[in-house]
Amino acid sequence: MRIIDSYGRFDNKSVDTARGTQAVPKSDANGGNAAPASSGDAVTVSAQAAELAAKAAATADSAKVSQLRSAIEGGTFQVNYQAIATRIVEGG
């Protein structure tokens, strides 16, 4: 398959080719945004999004998260494809 980049979308110099990521400035402690880097795009996070992220982090079950993390890192975590398919179909 041949991809022709006639619009130059794939010629982005701000992408780190070693890691395949793009640098994004973090917001400051006042809830505003830090000055954008000399190259790349800036991301703006609303106060509501930051509040939702903080609530999600506070309600996460840290014991379950650490158990899942160790299972994934140890290679013992098994995905239950049937449960995923059921939730997708039922919308739950």
C-alpha cells in the first residue's frame, strides 16, 4: 500500500521520532496554561476537566489498580473477551 502525503501532514518536525510522541506543555498550578514550547501544539485543559480528573483519581481503588498493574507487568493478566463483548453489546 502506498501513502501519498500531498498535504504535508506527515512532515511534522515537532514529533519526537525516537519515541513517536509530541511534547505538550503542562498547565501551571494556578489552573492556567504554561507558555507553549517553541515548537508543537499547546493543549488547554478546562477547569472542569481538571476537576473531573481529580475526582476520578480520588475514587480509584488503589489496591485494585496496583493488583492489576502487577498482573500486567508480571504477564499473568488475562483479558476476558466475552465480558468485554457483552458490555459493548449491552452498552454497560
